[in-house]
Amino acid sequence: MCGIVGYIGHREAYPIILKGLKRLEYRGYDSAGIALYDGTDIKLSKTKGKVSDLETRLENEISTHGSLGIGHTRWATHGVPNDINSHPHYSNSGDLVIIHNGIIENYESLKKELIKRGYNFKSDTDTEVLVNLIEDVKKNENIKLGKAVQIALNQVVGAYAIAVFDKNKPNEIVVARLGSPLAIGIGEDEFFIASDASPFIEYTKNAIYLEDEEMAIVRRNKGVKIRKIKDDSLVDPYVQALQLNLEQIEKGGYEHFMLKEIYEQPSAILDTFRGRLLSNEGIIKMAGVEDNMKKFLNAHRIIVVACGTSWHAGLVSEYIFEDLARIPVEVEYASEFRYRNPVITENDVVIAISQSGETADTLAAIKLAKSKGAFVFGVCNVVGSSIARETHAGAYTHAGPEIGVASTKAFTTQITVLTLIALRLARAKGTISSSDYRHHLIELELIPEKVKKALESDAYVKSIAAIYKDVHNFLYLGRGYNFPVALEGALKLKEISYIHAEGYPAAEMKHGPIALIDENMPIVVIATKKGHYEKVVSNIQEIKSRKGKIIGIVTEGDKQVKDLADHVIEVPETIESLTPLLTTIPLQLLSYHIALMLGKNVDQPRNLAKAVTVE
């Protein structure tokens, strides 16, 4: 989950690396560090805390000159967040310095062997073990750094993206990846290393994305040489043009990335169906679906694998696929799916959902499904990500970069893509009438404007947040399509405000959660006119009789819930299957405002990171 940055070229490395670390803080932010080669030696500074803490400390601690350097922002795995465990890490000789994203699972046995050979360790990290293993191989085999890295990596078990250099050979950086993303930016006599392209987007539009089990030696004046780690075979570099632009990764006048991304949802949803949805012609065009239509139509079932917010989007899709396309669907946590010996056959279609396209558990689930002969379709946001490369086919959400750790536009754009797929399959199978199909297309095309309308509730939601910001528990209830929205609303509140919250199907309230309800318990109830409305109203009456505080999410013009609830937030009317795209908006805003009023860092909540690239 950590962020890594490196530079070698003709510019000063420090400002590039520092800016890059700030852009990668969404990947981890409990400690940070930078190592620079100033022409004579490696200068290193690192600290517990955020990149801003490093910046304050570093400029008073070391010289910031040098055209070679690496930097790291950490999400702790091995060893608590402190100065010593922060990256980069030296080898025992001080000649090598490394940064690492991932986990070396067999580090303890490697460490014991290195201690027997006389190596000392200052930190509790697996990364310091790796850099000393590389040094040990280099010294004993009397070989160059690149070859030493290759041999060492063939001895480790786990996941990694690394960048390492030798102060005695300051014209090169050696990088490698397995399970964690790594991009190499190609400039004029300069190269950039990063976990994604955001640190170097203003310097070059050309990048190489390493594949798993590949390493590269990046040299000034000699370019990039890529090899397979296992057999040392050469790989032809594939340089691709970046589709990212600088404006997308900046706040654009908003106070926080999360708020910006909430307000980007109308345009993000539009970009997701742009070119795919032609409502006037009654057409949905998705190459990944069209090219594999037989796989979908012959599927005995669809298995959705995902984690977190993406799992909630998958739950919404279960209703959509079964309702519209009449295909049985199972929605699985990827982290559980991979370990429970699931029954998978060649007649199954597996849909893997991930914002980053790098989620470790989802990638493992994909590999398992492929090994059983299933057809695997990916839904992700990041072009060129691991899931995009690992799946048989797929569809990008085109949401644009999502920097805030708590996903917002990922959820709505994933639902949009999954709805398009379900509608296309329903049309092909004949499980939806022509009139209903056209109606769905028209309504989907109207959703961006309706999301804009839903966002107009912001000020009122903020006033509700002020009332409930100091409570210790929240309950979220929904039925049908909006049960997953209740789960997602509770997750958002937990993630960024640290208030305990639970989402439930409204009908399950009587089977336990009702015991929690008293005059101090706020309950968010999603009660749109479409789908089980009268049943939800009955649940609201049960809450009211127990003095619970009711926050109702209702369709515009609702009267019945308004008479019962303490607060009512209206969203525009739409067809039932599309209501999650609207009902989630006030829940995102509620979480945002409560967290902000509590003084929390809404973009970088504690203990979390954007891309979970380790188990």
C-alpha cells in the first residue's frame, strides 16, 4: 500500500520526489523518507508522520542537492510507524539504499540466516532484510547490482515493488515488481519511478508499466533494460501514452479531494456511459461484452468478487443482473473467496471489481478463477492496472483519478458500468421488453442531472451533521437495491469519522438491531417510493415507537415519511434499479460533514490506504 518515487536525470531530484510523495500519500501516510545522492554520498532523512513532517525535518537535516534519489510514503506492515522503521533503508555497508511496497513473507528465516553471517538490523521491517540480502548476494557472488537483485528476489516469497541504488554506481536505479504496481516515466535523458503515473505527469506522457516478475535497470544515457526475474530473459519495453492530466489530480478549488470527488459524480457517471449508451438508438456498445457475448449468455451463474466499497457495488449488481438479465449471481468477498475452496467451473463468469485495479485479494481471486476455467471480466478505473491485464476482458469506469481514500465516485461509476452490462445482456437474452429497455436507457442518461440535483441537499445535510456529530453509533437501513447503499453509507461514516455504524436490511432490524434503538440512536432509513416503500414505512414506525432519531432518504415530494421522520433528505425520482446512484449522495455528504466537524482528516483517514496491494 506504500507509495514509492524515484528520479534519475539532469534535474534536481528532491523537488520532484517530494511533490511525488505528496501525490502518493493516498497510498499510505504514517511515515515518509527520502534518500538523495549528492555526488559523493547518500543523504537520507525519514520520519514518522506525513510528508509535510518529512519536508519540515529534511530541509534542516540534509543537503537536498543531487540528480538521483528515491522517496517513500509508508503504510506500516512489519514494524510500528516510527522513524527507524520508515523507508528508505540502508544496507549494512551503507552502499545500497532501498524503498519497498509489499510484504516479504519469509523475511524471518532470511533475517536469521543473515544474522548468522554477521549482519545487524536496526529496524523491524522486512525491507531492511531485503536490502541486506541483495548486498550479501552482490558481495559473495561479486556481481553487479542488477544481477544481485534478480538472484535475491528469486529467494523471497511475497509481494513487492522496489527501487534500489548503489552509491558506487550512481548512474542507475534498479526496480522490480511482483503484486505491487510500478511505473517508469520516460523523459529526455531522465527517468521517473513511481507507484503510479501521478508523480511525473507534468514531466512526461510516456510510461512503461512493469508486469509481475519483471525487473528493470534504469540508466542515464542507456535507457531501460527489462528482464524476467525468474529466468533473466529480456523483455521488449512497451511504452504507452498516459491518459492522465495534471488537473485531474489537483483539488480544483475544493477543500478536500473527497468533496471534489463527490461533486465530480455527475461528470464521472456521464464519462462512464459516454460512447457506450446511445439511448436514441436503443444501443449499448461495450467491446468487452460484445466480444464475449456467448460466455455471458451461456453462463450458469455470475460470481462477483470484490472488497470494501467495490463489494457493495457488486451487491447492487446482484439485484440488477438477476432482475433484468435473469442470471443467478453470487457476490463474494475476494479475501474469503480465495481461501474457502470455492466451486468454480468453466460455465461461470467471474466479475472482479476494483477501483485501483491492484487489490491483492481480488487479484488472487482472479487467478484462482482462471485456474478453474472460468471466464473473468474486470471492472476497474485505472488504465493499465494489474486487474486490467490479468482478466480475459473488462470495462473501465472512466471515473478519473480518485485520490480520497474513502471511495465515492468509484461506487457510482461501478454501478453504472454494471448496469450497462446487465441491460445489454437482458436485451440479448430477451428478458426485458423493448419499452422497459428504452425506459432504462433514457433514465440512465438522466442520472447525471439528477445527481446534480441530489447534491443541492449539501447545506441541509450539513445542518443534520451538526446535530449528530457527537453520537457514538449510527444505524443504516435499506431494502432491495438500497440495502447495499445502507452498507456503503455505514462504511463511509466508519472510515472517515471513526463513529461506529452498521448497515442492515430494514427487515432484519427486528432480528437484533432493534435492541440498540433509543432516544440517542440516529437511524438513517432509505425509503424511496420505488421498491418496498410501505414495508420501509412500517419499519420507520417501529423505530419511532422506540424514540429513535430518524433521518429519512426519500423521493422528492414524499409526505408519509416526512410526517414520521426527524429529518428528511429528498432525492429525485428514478426507476428502482437506479435509485442507489442517487440515495448514496446524501450519505456521502453526511459522512464528509460529520468527519470534518470532528476535525478528522477526511482524505487520509487513520490506518487506511487507497490501494490495498497486500493481504
